[in-house]
Amino acid sequence: MSNSIEQLKPSYSLWQLVIYMLKLGTWGFGGPVALVGYMNRDLVEKYGWITEADYREGMALAQMAPGPMAAQLAIYLGYVHYKILGATLVGIAFVIPSFFMVVALGWAYVAYGDLAWMQAVFYGVGAAVIGIIAISAQKLTKKTIGKDKLLWAIFVVMVVSTVITQSEIASLVFTAGLITLFVKAPPKWFKSGGLNSIAVTQVPAFTSIWGSFDLSLLSQIAIFFTKAGAFVFGSGLAIVPFLYGGVVVEHQWLTEKQFVDAVAVAMITPGPVVITVGFIGYLIAGFTGASVAALATFIPCYLFTIIPAPYFKKYGKNPSLVAFIDGVTAAAVGAITGSVIVIGQRSIVDIPTAVLAIVTTALLWKYKKLTEPVVVIAAALFGLVLYPMFR
């Protein structure tokens, strides 16, 4: 029997969703945590276009599959009612505004040789972003975990592990789903004592063969960023260490300073953080390099979303899958909450930035209608004023 959700006519048109994603890609500040929070607030709570169940399934799939979380969630939500066409158009709409922004900044960077002013802007914006992410994490925690003790235990473990390791451990997210599955809705084969085997491919060994070929620069860019999109789990922030190892250490395409500037560009521009690959690609090989890097990064995450999506729709009501999704979601929210602390350690560097982060959190908590772009613009202005005084 087909999923009942699929039988319902959507209350919105595809173009309405595409326009929403264009706006989110243009004005959605705060990184992956904030972006998935905006989608929940607007598409689930405000407009009622997407059900809570579909949103949770999308979150779970985005966490289970490699690639940037926010982009994958957007693609999945496009798939819910409008299948592959919806997923494709929504994915493009979500990514394209920030892509052109980082390419424009890349042009300015190459033309003028420095982005010194950005240090002052990031000084303020980086602190405000912590407040934005903290509020988004709080809302997701309240909505997805509730009073379930097992989910709270998973949440706490993921917060602690994320803070200690400074990254999200994908295997723990998957394990959390299995634990919840076996505790709440164990499958029949498990009750009867049967065992299933899992085949694991040796990805590092497979990808290392490329090192023996003499490839053109664009081919090297395509291969490296395909690996970045295909083999890095978690939010867009999780891709940063992988990119550093490739573009700075291995290939030496960028200097340390250029890479730090690239991360700063990702944080102060709206849209998915992983779009920093466009800036990096531009510094390496101009607009063509930016286009190749962006396509190579996002195509794997697109495929990893639309290929399993039908199975999520078909078996979404299965008790074992629901339990698995609950566990994965709790782990994802825990990792997101831990990332607030990890990012905060880098963005809150003195008393003014600490105060700015606290004030941002308080304002967003008290004034629900306060929009994030207004907060980011105000923080950027504060940064331009305060940075010369305190740094």
C-alpha cells in the first residue's frame, strides 16, 4: 500500500517551495544548524507544507548519508511531494545564491589581494552566529527529544563526544539509531536469534589509486571535491578539516591564510557552509574551478538523497525504521548542540564577543519575530567598530 502522505495533494506549488529555498539561500545565515531550524520553523510550523514526520525522515537521511546536512535536507523536502524534479530544482535554488556570492568574493580577493576588512566583520558576525545556532539547537532539542530518557542519553553522549573530538563521529550517529531500534522495536529476525551481515567497502583504498595518475588541474579538483562530498559525514562544518588536509597540506593549492579566509567567507555568507568550496575553487582555477568544485561536492550528496528517498517514503511507518530514525535524530541534535561549543571556542575570543553572543541569544529568545539577517548585519557593523578597539 502506498504511503498515505503521497496520496494527499500538497498545499503548495513546486515554485512556491523553489522561491522559498532561493530566499533561504540568499538570507539564511547561521550555518547548517540554523538552516535546518529555519526549514522546520517555516515549512513545518508556519506554512504546514511539510509534515513533522517527513521533516524528521529528511533529517535522519541527511545525517545517515555523507554530504552537507542542510543541503540534503532541502533536497529531500523537495522530493517529498514533487519527486526528482522537486529535489533537483530545490537543491539548485538552495545553493545557487551563495555560490555566486562566494565567487564574487573570490574575484574581489584575487583582484585586491586581501580581505582585511573581513576580519573585523567576522569578529562580530562569528560571535552572533553562536547565538543563532544556540537558539536553533534549543528548538530542535525540545521538538525532537521530548522526555524520552533513552533519547536524552544518546543526546548527552553525542554532545560530549562532539566537544571532545571537535567533530561529529558518523559511526556514533548510526550506532545510536541501532540502539534505539533494538530497544524499542527489535526486528523479528533479532527476536528469533538470526543475524544479518553488513558488507563494508574499503573506500580509502579505492580512492588512493588516483594518486598514481597525472591528471590535469581541473580533473584533480573534480576528484578531490567529489571525495569531499561523498565521504564526509555530518554538517557542512564537518567538511572543513577534510578540505584543509587536501587543499593546504596535500595539494598545496592554498596557503594557511587563504584557507582561513575561505572559512570566514563561508561563515559570513548565507546558505550552506560547504559552499566555501566555490571560493576555494575560484582561488585555484577561477570561475571554472569554482564551478567544478561546487558541482563535484554537491552531486554526490544529491544522489545520496534521491536514491534512498523512495525507500524512506515506502517504509517510513515501519516501527523499526521509526525507532532507528528517532535514535539518529537524537544523535544528530546532540552533535549539533556540541558544535555550538566547538564553534564558540573559535568565535568567542574576548569579552566583547562573549557579550555579543549572549545578547544575540537573549534577543532571539525574547523576540521570536526578530530575523537573522538583521542580527547578522548589526553584528557586522559592531565588528567593524569594535575590532580596531579590542584587537
